[in-house]
Amino acid sequence: VIIDKQREIYFIDNIKFHLDQVKGLGTFVEIEATDVTNQFTSDYLLNQCEECIELFGISEADLLTNSYSDLMLEI
């Protein structure tokens, strides 16, 4: 499967945002909270992601676990 996408990456503190436009699938955001200094717990990092999801108005129904190639194979 060939994935044709355009990606923009933004950082706010320790949170990385991938904004992807995938041809044939649409627009996606990936939110990744990282801790390179080992100062945060995994619960804290998860909470950061959940706060971003709420801030962006992303519903639970919009969350995906499949890869872009898996999604392409479904259409």
C-alpha cells in the first residue's frame, strides 16, 4: 500500500503534534507526550494527551488504532 501524505509537526513543551493530510483518507492529528528527562509519570503524560484531545474537540468515536495502510485497505 502506498500512502501519500503531507505532514506538519508542531511542539508545545513536551507535546508533539503531527498534522497529516492523507490522500484518499482525510485529515488526522497525532498527539504524543514525551518525557526525555524522566520527570513525568505515564499517568501525567496520558493526562496531557487527554487534555489536548478535549481542547481540540476530538470525540472518542474519532480515535483510531489502525495504521493509514490498514485504513486504505478498508476502502
